Amino acid sequence: DYAALPISIIEGLASAKPIIASNVGGINELIQNNGFLVANSVNEIVQCVQLLLENRNLRNDMGQKSFEMFQNEYTERKMLSKTFNLYNSVMQIKR
């Protein structure tokens, strides 16, 4: 369900950034090897930020994986196509 995806995460993917997000809803599907899922803990978030600041290779690798995910799944054209297909399937069910 693309309507429930946080725009901030999609923007992070498009900007080739590592993602740090809370493990709620479907967010875990967006965070694979491109960032960190955290509990709602300030200390855990701080640790992730420090790790990324101290490790350029990790930061770059996760950023590249974010951008690849964006290119493969979340470009405007792909999102429009998936939304159109969803609407089409709903309309066929109602007929």
C-alpha cells in the first residue's frame, strides 16, 4: 500500500541517504541493507547517527542501496503505474 509510505523515507531513498527509522507499520519493508530500524529510543538513534558519521564507506554503501531501491520501486513513473494497476484491479472486482 503505497499511500501509507512516509514521504520523508522516499525522499531519503531518492537522495541516496542511509535511512534511520522506527520499526512501525510497513517501514521495515523500506529498510533492508540501506539503513537502520530502531525502537523509539533516542540513544539508539544517536548510536546509528554516530556510526554513520564515523564510517564513510558504510554511509556511502547504504546511500547507494537506498538510491537503487528508489530507482527500482519508487520513481514517479513506477508509483503511477502501480497506483493505476491497483485502481484497475479494484474496478474489475466491482464489475
